[in-house]
Amino acid sequence: MSQIHVTTSINGDQTEFLCEPDETLLDVLRDRLGLTGSKEGCGTGDCGACSVTVDGRVVCSCLMLGAEAEGHDIGTIEGMAEGDKLHPLQEKFLQEAALQCGICTPGILVAAKALLEHNPAPTEEETRYWLAGNLCRCTGYDKIIRAVMDTAEDMRRAS
Amino acid sequence: MALDDRSKTRDFKVIGTRPVRPDGIDKVTGRAKFGADATAPGMLTGRVLRSPHPHARIRRIDASKAEALPGVKAVVTRADFGEVPEDVFDILDNCMAGEKALYDGHAVAAVAASSPAVAKRAAKLIEVEYEPLPHVTDVDEAMKPEAPALHEGRTEETVPEGMSPNVISRVQFGHGDIEAGLAQADRVVERTYRTAATHQGYIEPHACLASMGPDGQADLWCCTQGHYLVRNTCAAILGMEQGQLRVTASEIGGGFGGKTTVFLEPVALALSRKAGRPVKMVMSRSEVLRASGPTASSSVDVRIGMTKDGRITAGFAELRYQGGAYPGSPVDMGSMSAFAPYDLENVRTVGWDIVTNRPKQAAYRAPGAPMAAFAVESAIDELAKGFGLDPLEVRLKNGADEGTKASYGPTYPAIGLMATLEAAKSHPHWSAPLGKGQGRGVACGFWFNFGGDTCVSLNITPDGTVTVSEGNPDIGGSRASMTMMAAEELGIPYDQVRTIIADTGSLGQNEVTDGSRVTFAVGLATIEAARNAKREMCRRAAMVWGIDEEAVVWEDGAARPSGPNAGEHPPMTLAEIAAIASNTGGPIAGHYEVNAEGAGVSFATHMVDVEVDRDTGATKILRYTVFQDAGKAVHPSYVEGQFQGGAVQGIGWALNEEYIYGDDGVLQNPGFLDYRVPVASDLPMIDTVILEIPNPGHPYGVRGVGETSIVPPLAAIANAVSEAAGVRMTDLPMSPPRILAAIENG
Amino acid sequence: MWGSLAEAADGSTEVEIEAGTLRELLDGLAGEYPGLAPELERGISVAIDGRVYNDSWFTPIKPDSEVVLLRRLKGG
């Protein structure tokens, strides 16, 4: 099998890589590009730990081929903070202890950021349904949902 | 270590606050390195070949075709492991099958290759000749004398003769006279309750990176709840000396007891030894579900008698737990904890440990206790409601308190059960109105909490900041707790202390992160290590001042002269003492090594409202409140987090989660789509009430909090669903089809 | 002693052993009741005055102490 050459943008950086035709975007990110912030919890799109954005839309990177990234803008957890300035969601997750083990946190943050871009004033129910594809086994989701809604409120106030 | 007298009234400066955890930034930016995030130069990929049969004799394994595939560097089977000590035999046999494959997914061979793709192809080329054998996966079926036997000669002397060899052991606890007690009752409930096997469901699959050289030295990186245990177990399995194997714990993506043993690690080491290269292994989700530890499934008979004014006259439970293909189900813990919340004159439990053709169970949060509490708390609820009594009042009437002889033997010191019940009774949740089709349930739960071997090393750096090294993987924020306890004890700000998890070469033996022991035991060792450092710093200050060290005390982060003969000296801060450490004798550190004792038992009461849809059988959790005794909440946010997480795992166990085996003995739902853990949209907020009844065995009064929270939910939810559906639910999970069937059969 | 141990100790739920420490107690038990040996070898926990001990041989036992033998605890 010959490898495929792919040109894409990852967190705003022009990136090129070679990948196998059957290689997932998640494997490319983790094994070829050293971006191990996206996690593999299931490999079947059920847990959301590998969530990235593709042109702003949340996607399970374990369900997308690396070759499909050609020409698209990929966003991962590594691109969420701007330099040393954390995204307000990241700050809020720390302040409100919205993580325990932290394995689901990157995927949840990526998905939550997309939620707030899409809907700056989500209700609790909207937040819960938006994040229903991101499993967390430690927290029972309570502090996660609160942190996302509190961030939304802060961001609305600030804007 | 006793509770400090002054802790009862003490004004803590750091304990009880909610600082940001030290590993926080790494975890919100994707920088944290978990098990699968490590690499090594020249690294190979390891892959396991697993049995498709639930029970089969392994006649022959031929790896020649796999070994001939370009890129394959090593294949190992059981033949690559020598004789091992008896206490690790089952662990090895579970990691790599010997004569028989004992469950669907049991490892039979493994390969290391230059890429994941080659490893995958090579595993398929390994030829295994199986002789399939009859199998059994149900606990009650496995006890029948005619059931297929997994092992011969494993039965303990505690089991009466004539039973199936699948019955491994029997335990009994209790006191008093059950029949006499039941005779005093106005009503006796006698029922059988069943729970399905559930998986811990940590989101991070097992992963490790092993590197072993021809000199016999090895390094291992893995996600585990106890890297010292991994070291000791792997060394025994591979015939190594413990000192030659250094294990580093990665960040751990959840464990809940499931990472208190080894699965891949000995195999990766064996592959690395054979290939002469580092080997990385990562399980897929289906491997996690098929071949790493779920908890036991259970079948429990209960008989409880009560007078019409709500006094329990006798409690009896016979518990049957299957723990998969090897001895060691947590039925003993279930038998000890079943009636632990109650002060009973007549109580007895009998537990049976059974083997079946399922994966070897691993500990799961308060192992064994939730199933036992489900049975007992359901029966108590049924009795209370049958007499028209308030279920909280009935529990208050029978609840254990200081001085109660526990159902498992000892007499309780100060405990918090009554406080949780009183808090529940006065909480607005208890008096809130319920709608049509809704029900409210309550239940109590108990867990022992542990101590055990613990080491902490606390170092004062030259600039006066402090590093703490401890040996217990941080699974839910414990580095924050240790940092807080060190800062509190030293009288310095939280941000001047940094806590790390040291590798096995850096500290002495440490027990696993289990039994809700870490905040208690490692906290205790951290406090004592800080006290040792303070004593040394006082001694240094005394040298400088030219006075007796007895005349120096430590207060607010500084040494101060004290007493009639101390003289007038300005305080010397920690930083000032650190700066002149070289001039006063050398670097300053405090360390503490202990087999920690005095862990305080913990109790919780849970309250839940549900709505049952009578057309679909679906249950919605409307409201949930946890009341639990924490002893002393060091970081209240993470205490709440433990309460909430345990409750939601319990919700999954009660309503959805279930290992489903077909008649073929193969696991039918090895993925998160069909093994459905609770998702955000299934749940309401989980309210928490932290009670603080100090543990007499810890300087600050800390009790473990991690496990108790999964004990009450199964029964609390079953009691609520039973009320809402108008029919008593006795089998978990209460999935929609089960609820519909129960409603139909009335 | 828990039920299974009592069976192994010829049916006694309470026994008297001359012992000043945990180790002396365990040695004394094994000596008086050989039937207990398999359970003791598998490992037990001991609660002395309500506090649980695992392996500390030299834990002192006072004449009026309540000593309860338990199944070895294991957690998650």
C-alpha cells in the first residue's frame, strides 16, 4: 500500500503528512504528529475522547481517515489556549474542579468550545445533549455541565 | 496516629479550601501523559491474540507463520514464562492462558512487530488448535453439581463436600440467633435479588511501554492504580528481582479498582525481553470489556424480620458471587458489609465464591458491597413501606452508632451514619412533592476504608519551596490534597509546594491507590513527613540562635523561640532556614514510612427521585442527593466529585449496564454503544451534602471518601423505581424490558 | 471470630489466647487451633478495639482489648 500525502491546517498551522489509506485521523494526530492530547477511548465513535473540530464542526477523529483531512482546518485540544492564555473554558474547568482523571477532558473541552461558538447561551438541557457523546466516568458530569454554563455566562458578560 | 486534639476546633488555613490542582493545566491543555502517550526509541507494537471460545483446551500453538512475517520481532505464549510463585499463578494465567482458555477473550499468545499493522497481521497468522469444552457463565448454574468444571482441586476446606468444584470458598459472619430473631418479627421479607456484572468503565484502556535489556534491568511505564504492585507482580512472574524493575506510573485515565492488577504488563516485558526492543501495548475497548476485570455478578437471598414499629429483629443474607474464571470474587467484602449500617442483635451472612467462564473479576469501587446493600436495603424498604413507616425513620431506629457491635465483628468508634440520616431527613429534597408516575427511594451504604504501606518524602529546596514525593497514582486529585496537607502543616502557601508521584526506584513500598486509602494514609504520611522536616528546621534555628532545640517551636511557617530560656530572636522563616541549610548541616528533608492504621469507616445515605414511563419502561432520574461522612473534607470540590461520580456509576449499574453473554458463552456487548454507561443527557445535577465526623485515627480527622458513594445507589434507585412502577424490582439492571415485564406480571 | 474461622476453631466463636501483641496472638491461635492454619495463611485482618490492622506484628493488645479477626480486606 502506498502512503497518501496530505496537506491540511492543524490549529492554524499548515501541516503536511504521509499516512496509510486506512489510517484514522486520530492515529495520524497521535502517532505521526505527536499531538497526543486527543485520546482513544473506544475507537468506535462512542466515547468522544478523540473529539476534534473539522472546519468548526465536532468530529470523532477515530471515525475519520487521516486522508480526509486534506484541505480542511482541524482543531485539537493543543490549539485551544492562545500561547500562555488559557481559553475561558479551560480556566473554568480548573477553578470548578470539573475534571478528575482528566482523560475525557480534552474531548469535552473541544466539544464545549464548539457548543459556545454555536450557542452562546445554552440551557442545561442543551448543554447535556450537546455533550452526550462525550463519556466521563469520574465526575457524574455535574461539575462539567456547571463549568460550561458558567463559562458561557462569563463570556456573554464580557462581550 | 490519633486525631490531633486541636483539630477538633482548629482553624485550618489550607484544608477545606478549593485550590486549582497541580496537574490541572496539563490536563486541560492535552499535555498530560497517559498510558498510551509514551514512546521510546526503536519501539515495537505488541498485540494479543485472544480466545474466541469461552472454555477450551489449548492443544497446540504454532507461531511459525507469524514469526516468518517481515517486521515480526517476537512471539510469546505461556511457554515463554517459567514456573511462578503460587500467589501470582492466577494472575499470570489470566494474562496468558496455560492449558485452557477459560473465557471469551482470554489471552493465548502475543506478538511484537515493527508497526501496528504488521502486529495485527501477525496475530492472525498464529495458529491455535482448541478443543472446545462445555462452559457456564451464570452464577447459580455454575454452582450446580453437574455444571462444567473450570478447575479441579481449588476448593477451600470451608466448602462442604459434594458441591461443584466451581464453588471455591464459603465465608460466614454474624452473631445472635437468626431463627429466634425472626420469630419476634411481625413480618419477614424473604426474597432473592440479582445483579449483573458491570465494568468499571474507565475511559482510558490499559496501556504500557516496557523495555528490558539483556542485563536483566527493565523499565516499565503504565497506567495503574499501583505501580509498586505492578513491579512486585511482574518481577515475580518474570523471575526478576524487584530492584531491577523500575515502574513509572503514567497519568491514569480512571481505574475504579480495575487497574489494581496487571493484564498487559508481564506480556509486554516478556516480548521486550525476547525482542530486545521496547514494546508498547494498548488495549482496544473491546479487549478492555472482554478481558479486563468487570465486577462480580451476584445472586443474594435475604431474610429480614421487622416488628410493626420498625425494629429489625433479625437479618440473614446468603450471597453468591461469581468472580469470573479464577477464585477471588469480593463476596467476603459483600458478606461483611451487607448489614454494616445496622445495630442488630441477630445477624448472619454466608458468602459463596464461585468461578464461571467469564473474565477474572477485578476490584470495582467498594468491591462486593453495592450488591449486598442492594439486597438488604431493598428488603428493609419493603418492610418499612409495608408497615406504612417512614424509611428514614426505620433506618434511624436501627442504625449503627458509636459503640455498636458491627455485623462483621468489631465495635464501632465514632461514625457518621446517623448524621447522614438526620441530614437526609431535614433536607428539602425529602419533603419535596412528587408527581404522578414518580417515586422516591433512599438507601444507606458502608465501606471500610483502608490504610497500608505508605512512604512520603518531603524535600526543602534551597529557595525554600517544597517538593513532596509520594507513591500512589493520583486518580482524582490526590496531589492537590497532599499539597494542601503539606502546606497546612508547614504553614506556607499552597503554591509553594509541589507534589509528584515518584517511580518505584525512588521510594519504599506503597500499597495500591485503593480502598479509599490515599487521602487518609498518604495524607497521614505527608503530615508526619512535614512534622519531621519542621523538627529538623527547628533544630537548625536553635543552632543559629545558640539555644536548646526544645526551646524552638514551629508556627506560621517559621521557627520561633518559645519558653522561659529561649531568649529574644526574630522568627526564622522556612525560606531563611533553607537558604543556610548547607551551613547548618546540609539539605533538609522530612520523610515518613508507615503501615498506616486507623482508617475510619464511612457511611452514606442516598436519596433519589425517578419517573418511570409505563409505556416504554424507561426510567428518568429526576433528582439525586448524596449525604456522606468525609471525616474532614480536605478539598471539598474533589470530595463532592467522588460523591457524584460514585452515585452516577451506581445509576449506570442500576439502570443500564450489564455484561450480556449468549448461549455460546461469548460476550455480546463489548463496546460503549451496547455496554451503555450514563451520558450527560441521562442525568440531573447530583446534589451533595458533606458531613464531617472526624476519624479518630487521622491527625485532621480524614476518612476515605472514594468508594462509599457507589454502595447505596443500586438500592436507592430500586426503591424509587419500585414505588414509581408499583412493583418490587429485584433484578439489576432495571432496563426498560425488565421494568415492562415486571409491570405486566404485577 | 467470623463464622468460617469459628468452624475451623472447633466451633468456638470466642477463644482465649495469652498474648501481648498481634504476633503472639496469631502464633497462639495457630498453635491451639491447627484448623485455622489455612485461613491464617491466606491472610486476615484484625480489628483491635475497632481499629483495623493488617500486618503489624508488634501492635500491642491490652488485657481488656476487643480483638476481632476479619477476612482480609481488599478495595477498589
